[in-house]
Amino acid sequence: MRYLSVFFLICVLYLREAASYNFPYESVQLTGADIGTNKDLTFGDPESITTSKASGVCKTYPEDASWPSDSRWVSFNESLGGALIQGVPTAAVCYQGWPGFDATRCATARTNWLNSAFFMEDPASIMEPWLQGDRCPLPSANSSLNVMSCSSAGVPAFVVNATTVKHVQLAVNFARNNNLRLTIKNSGHDFSGRSAGGGALSIWTHYLKAFEYLPSFSIGEYHGQAARVGAGLQTYDLSSYMRQYNITLITPGGNTVGAIGGYLQGGGHSGLTSYYGMMSDQVLSLEVVTADGKFLHVDMNENEDLWYAMRGGGGSTYGVLISAIIKAHSPISSASASINFSMPKLSENAFWEGIRVYHAHIVRLCDAKGFGFNYIRTAVGTGNSSRTYSFTTSISLPGMSRQEGTAFMAPLLSDLKLVGIASAASSVTTSSFATISPAAVMGDTIQTRHLSSRLFPRENFEDPTSDIFNRSVQAIKDSVVQGGYLFHSINHCPTLEAAGYPGTNSALVPAYRKAVMHASAYDEQPYDNVPPAQQVAYHSRLNEYMQKWRDVTPGSGSYMNEADVDEPDFQTSFYGSNYPKLLQIKKKRDPWRLFYATTGVGSEDWKLQGTDGLSTQDGKLCRV
Ligand SMILES: Cc1cc2nc3c(=O)[nH]c(=O)nc-3n(C[C@H](O)[C@H](O)[C@H](O)COP(=O)(O)OP(=O)(O)OC[C@H]3O[C@@H](n4cnc5c(N)ncnc54)[C@H](O)[C@@H]3O)c2cc1C
Ligand SMILES: *[C@@H]1O[C@H](CO)[C@@H](O)[C@H](O)[C@H]1NC(C)=O
Ligand SMILES: *[C@@H]1O[C@H](CO)[C@@H](O)[C@H](O)[C@H]1NC(C)=O
Ligand SMILES: *[C@@H]1O[C@H](CO)[C@@H](O)[C@H](O)[C@H]1NC(C)=O
Ligand SMILES: *[C@@H]1O[C@H](CO)[C@@H](O)[C@H](O)[C@H]1NC(C)=O
Ligand SMILES: *[C@@H]1O[C@H](CO)[C@@H](O)[C@H](O)[C@H]1NC(C)=O
Ligand SMILES: *[C@@H]1O[C@H](CO)[C@@H](O)[C@H](O)[C@H]1NC(C)=O
Ligand SMILES: *[C@@H]1O[C@H](CO)[C@@H](O)[C@H](O)[C@H]1NC(C)=O
């Protein structure tokens, strides 16, 4: 009887061990029986790496002799249960010579060309076509459709529509065993093209959509509400779960941005950043497929290197994230108000005085755990002198009542009045964090623009009479007035205190912990269908103005998820002092160099060839 109960206990423990994942789709895993003698599918052995690291050696591409034969692709598709999709450029349906020409689908593509909700359902294309090299542009209506001008070179050769862990393991093993470029696309929102890869095998995580609310969950020192989340969930999914379970979860601002993929792994800010820290600070555990094809549980006690690196150290680098457990918070409402003022109602001088006054309050905004979402827009006239500027901000103050919000706003409004800006603000209202309803999801508008960003530290804005304060405002002003760029900034502070346990010990770029402003400059020049030399010239001009921002923020950094794909010395900007440790983890966990993302950790060992010097993803990925 005693033996029997011991046996029973062992079985129970074994089952619990075997079930250490979040969702049923994770119980479907690759087994030895699936692999059999198929060398395409075997797991990776770090002891016997054969891929060459010699300079100039490239990943294998469709026209190469060593590209897997059609029959091996067919057999791979069978192993996947039919989940393999051929990569086709979105606009191909508009080209009469393509086998898939379809006037109705072409019309749909035209209508939705700037809508992220359309592209998130596209297995092969990301949202900013210029980062795929514009290899298959949308032909203008009624133009003569020349089939030669649509090429697949910008999209993956094949896509695995992953709905189980086994699908991901098969893709990882097939790509690694055949030296293919491997990419991961979730929502395809990435501003740097990190989810794109011409000629690659792509893993599409969009349909890893499960969710489970955990009213009381304990791990390490955390005891509280939590949620199991699948890697494919997006803002609108989490918003609806927030309402269903009466909880708060951290999400991106855009309706269709993936909340668990690149957003979580690169940091992830929200309207609650000063209150609860970044999305990477919410993580309590992760389930991951690593470069060897194995499925691992990752938390503060297990696989601690990945635990550190995958919370802020960037996506598509250390493994494929399958699901996570994240903190859930009580429902929270915020007091909010908006302010706007503009020329020509104001003189140019009064306008820039108003900008100074606003920035004199951003440290106070952070200390109140608040959030400011700002734009300085330029209305273009002819030449510099006839241009006008407008400023808008939406301020939100989580946890504050209407009355507290009004009291917070008062000193800012009275300071604005002192410089001649009166009645610029809306009245204070309160609202819940989960405002996006699935029925309302129209997608975010896609912007095919180059941007660049910088984290401005607290000390720059602490004293409005200081030289550094003046120089910071001047650097912003120069980028708008001389540069002509759209200025967008977010005032928030994911301090270590806001992050709390276990966020404090993570790979988020250290500069973010000290910042009170994440500022971006957008080049309003379109980069679509613009000759390479012109794109290079646009960027070098943008970079001149960014250098002014860097000059006033020495030692700070930049938020990798909303940043310049051509950021100089990206290692320091995006990772800071974490870089050496992250590179070590990358090399240990992925000695095959299977995962690659431009500006990712270790990406300096690779260069795209055949892209006319641009950071587009349509060329061949080769060793430097
Ligand atoms: C309209 C809009 C609004 C935005 N709002 C915000 C915001 O409020 N706050 C904020 O912080 N950022 C915001 N962003 C930026 C956002 O963080 C990035 O675009 C981010 O890359 C989105 O991640 P994704 O997984 O949705 O995108 P994708 O482009 O699909 O992926 C981004 C990167 O992550 C990798 N990746 C994705 N899933 C996985 C996975 N499961 N495992 C491993 N790697 C993976 C991809 O390979 C790629 O390198 C916004 C962007 C846009 C376009
Ligand atoms: C994979 O198999 C499925 C089911 O048989 C099929 O519909 C699909 O077209 C195949 N994919 C490719 C790339 O051939
Ligand atoms: C394109 O053709 C359609 C129908 O043939 C016509 O209605 C439309 O005006 C044309 N558009 C342009 C821009 O010429
Ligand atoms: C991907 O898989 C999902 C879930 O099985 C399915 O609904 C969807 O149609 C597939 N998409 C494509 C393009 O095959
Ligand atoms: C939601 O939760 C809050 C506190 O956590 C509670 O006060 C409120 O009554 C709940 N609302 C509903 C509809 O359950
Ligand atoms: C600017 O503020 C005024 C007054 O609150 C408001 O009526 C107006 O709609 C606002 N404009 C914009 C563009 O936000
Ligand atoms: C900063 O600018 C303000 C207003 O333009 C000025 O009064 C102040 O003296 C300047 N401070 C320094 C240190 O230059
Ligand atoms: C504005 O003027 C400055 C200095 O005269 C010049 O360097 C800059 O290029 C001009 N900007 C635009 C957008 O015309």
C-alpha cells in the first residue's frame, strides 16, 4: 500500500512536471517518433556545429544549390500537418502575370494598404513595406501592371502558421539544419523591420492566442493576481480580457500591436509605465523554444540567463517566446486632460515659451506616476518663416480622482497663463485603462517613415533655470524648426521602484530607468519607392539633428522598439551596459546564430547584401 502511494506520488509529480506549461497547445511537442530518421528535423547539438563562421558566408537562399528540394518542403509541410504557407507579397494579387492575380483581393489590398489590421492577417508582409525593400509595390490604380516589377525577394519563402509548440520546434530545427534564415513575425508592427526577412523561413505567432486569468498565483516572492498569455495576443485581445475579468494588464497603445511578442521582449511602455513599470517588468515566467529546438520553462529559478535576457533584451534573439505568465492588477481609472496651443494664435516666441513651461512640469508628472503623450506638429508653409507649430498633449494620472487631477493640472495651467497661453486645456475626466473594444478595432494607421528616438534623463528637466534644461529644449526646437521633423514624446518613468519585483533585475536598457522622456523625431518624407541614395541622404540629415539630442543626453540611450534602424553604435544606445552580458547569453544559447534581427544582440556579425546600402530586409544575410 505504501509502495503504491509512493508510486502514485511519483506519477503525480511527473504529470505536474510534464504539465509545466500554460496552455494545451504547448502539450503538442516534437517527439523522437516524429523525427524518425529525417535529418531535417533533428534537434540541435551544440557539440557538433557545422555551419561556417567565415566572412562572406551567407544563409542558404532559394536559388542556392543547397536549398531544400521541393520534395523535402512537401515532407516538411506534412510534418507540420499542412501549416506551411508560401510567402507571397501582399500586392502580388494586383499583378496580372502572377498566378494569384485576383482583382477583388487587389481592391481589398488597395483599401487597406495603410491599415495594420489588414497586415496583421498577412502571413508574409510586415506593415512598413520600405523595410522589405519595396520589392512588390502596390501598383497605382489603372497603371499598366508589369509583372516584372513585383518580386518575392522581400518576403519569406515560406511561413509556418504556428498553432502548437511542435510547429515552432519543427520550424526551428528545419531552418537550423538547413542553414536557412529564420524570422519571427507576430503582428508585423516593428519599426525596424525586425519581423521581416526576404527568402527566409518565417514563424508566424499570430494564432498563439490563448488566455487564462489566475486570481491568485505565487512564484518567487510574487503573490497576487496574474494571467497566462499566449504569444499572439494583441492590445485589443487583452483589453477585452481586462473588462471580462475586471483587471488591469499592461498593453501597448496601438490597438493591434502584439502585447507579448516584440513589445514585451523589447521593454514595452504604456499609459501605466510610471505606475507599474514596463511590460517586461510584469513577467513572472516564460515558455520558450530555443535555437536547439527544445521547449523550456524560464523563470527566476530556472534558465536564469534567458529569464534576464528575454525581459528587455530584444525579440528574435534568444528563442521563440510561446507564452508567459504576467502580473494582473486591480482595475484602475485615471484622471486625464489634454492641452493644446498653437501658432498663429500665439506668436512664435510665445509658442516656444509654452514648450519650455510644459517641460518644466514633466518631472512633477513622473513623480505623480503620470503619463504625457505629446506632439509638436509643423504646418508646412513655403520656407522656414511661414511655418506654424502646434502642440498637443494628453496627460493621464493613474489612480487619481477628477479632483486630484484638477489639482495636479492647476500649477501647469497657471504657468502657461504667465506666458500668455490661457484656456489651453480640456477639463479633467476619468477613464479606465481598457478602452479598446474588439468591435472598434480598425487597426492603426501605418506610417512609412524613418524615425529616431532618444531617452532624456530626469536631470535634464529638474531645474528650468539650468543650462541643461535650456539646451534640451533648444535641441528639440532645432529638430522641429530647422529640421522640419515631427516631434513626438512620451513623458513617463519606469523607475526601479515602479518596476518592483521581479522587474528590477532584467535586461531593460538601464537608461530607461532614469528617463522622464522618450522622444522621437519622425521624418515625414515617405521612404516608399524612393531611390536608395535619396533615402541615405534623408537619413543622414535626420541623424544630424539626432546628434544634437545625443549631445544633451550623454550616456543615455534609446528605446529599441521605437528607434532608428540605423542608430549609430546601437549596442550602446539600445542595450547600454547590459550588452556584454547579453552577447554572452546569445552566444551560449544560440551558437548556430539561427536567430537574427537587425539591431539585435550579436547582429553586428552579419550584414545584408544586395540592399544598396539600406537597412532593408530583402537582401542576403551573410557573415561580416
Ligand atoms: C501603431 C504602433 C503603436 C505602438 N505603440 C507602442 C506602445 O504603446 N508602447 C511600446 O512600447 N511600443 C509601441 N509600439 C512599438 C512596438 O513595441 C514594436 O512595434 C514591437 O516590435 C511590436 O511587437 P510585435 O510582436 O507586435 O511586432 P513584430 O513586428 O511582429 O515583432 C517585433 C520583433 O519581435 C520579434 N518577435 C515577435 N514575437 C516573438 C516571439 N514570440 N518570440 C521571439 N521573438 C518575437 C520579431 O521577430 C521582431 O524582431 C507601437 C508600434 C506601432 C506601429
Ligand atoms: C501544405 O499543405 C496544406 C494541406 O495539404 C496545403 O493546403 C498547403 O498549400 C501546403 N503548403 C505549401 C506551401 O505547399
Ligand atoms: C480607374 O478605372 C476605373 C474603372 O475602370 C475608373 O472608374 C477610375 O476613375 C480610374 N481611376 C483613375 C485614377 O484613372
Ligand atoms: C493560420 O491558422 C489559423 C488557425 O488554424 C487559421 O485560422 C488561419 O486561416 C491560417 N491562416 C492561413 C493564411 O493559412
Ligand atoms: C472590480 O474590482 C474592484 C476592485 O478590485 C471592485 O471594487 C469592483 O467592485 C469590481 N467590479 C466588478 C464589476 O466586479
Ligand atoms: C484644443 O483645445 C480646445 C480647448 O480645449 C478644444 O476645443 C480643441 O478641440 C482642441 N484642439 C485639438 C486639436 O485638440
Ligand atoms: C535658460 O533660459 C532662460 C529663459 O530663456 C534664462 O532665463 C536662463 O538664464 C537660462 N539659464 C541658463 C543657465 O542659461
Ligand atoms: C530652415 O533654415 C535653416 C537655416 O537657415 C536651414 O538649415 C534648414 O535646412 C531650413 N529648413 C527647412 C525645412 O527648410
